[in-house]
Amino acid sequence: MDTYYNLEDLAKFGTIGEKAPELAEKFFSYYNAVFEEGALTAREKSLIALAVAHTVQCPYCIDAYTNDCLNKGVTEEQMTEAVHVAAAIRGGASLVHGVQMKNIVKKLEF
């Protein structure tokens, strides 16, 4: 079955800079620096990336960071919990914006 997202495209990500090599080099330099060990371990960063990938709903990132997490010893239970954290934050952010709706309703009441 054809899908909008093709698994093979993930491997092509590095070609994104073919027509803008300077910008791609800056992006990949930054991207690689972000995932280096620092105050957070590379394992922790990978788990964060997996959770964020779910909030932005990027199938390529979900694929890449699921594999990266597994390679770094993250368990399926830990990944699932991280996805639930992401879902809770995303859901809470949607709900808290309901305060804006309530403010407008209150403002427009006669």
C-alpha cells in the first residue's frame, strides 16, 4: 500500500542540503551538537526527542528515535511512558487554551 510517508525517505534526509549546502551544514552542525553528551546524556536526549517526535507527529523522527532509543538501551516501557508524558503535555496545552475561549465568552456576555 502506498502511503504519504515513505520509509526510504528517512535515509535521504542528508540530501536536503543539495541546493543550500551552507544552510544544511549549519543545521546539521547544530543538530549534532545538540545531541552530544552534556548536562543530559545522549540517552536522555534521545528519549526527549522521541516524545517530541510524537507531539509534532513526525513519522520519520518516531522511526529514527525509536531505533536510537533501543540502541541506547531504552526499554519499550520507558518509551511508552515518555509518549504518555508528551500526550499529557499536548492535551493540557490544548485545554489551557480553553481559558482564552472562556475569556472571550465572558467579555461578550451582555
